[in-house]
Amino acid sequence: MATPFVQGRLRGEKLSVKVETSCAHCGREMHLTIDSDLRWSVEEDASPMLFRPDVDFRKLKDPSIIDAF
């Protein structure tokens, strides 16, 4: 979920989002928090699979990440 990262960059604000979801494998509830600096935390004893886009944002000259791809 890139919402806080993308919106935070576009607005020039620090944002975070709390995601209440469940594991696709076992159905167990998970509560994730992700912020505009791509820091995340999970409330339960879980190890969600998270990834970072493979774009060097310091060198990004395109108007948006979508244009970079």
C-alpha cells in the first residue's frame, strides 16, 4: 500500500495509514501501520511480506512513479 508514501510526497506532509486485514494463507487478522517514510509496524506476531519499489526517488526526474516505469 503506497498511499501514505505517495500522498505524503505529493502533499509535502507526514502521513500514515492503518490497515486492518487478514492473512491470505491462514485467515488470521493483521493490523499494519505504514507511514510516508515507508516505515511500518504490525501489531500481531506476524511477518507480512512487504516490498519497496525499485526506484531511486532522489534521482527521479519523471512527474510520477508511474511515468518512471
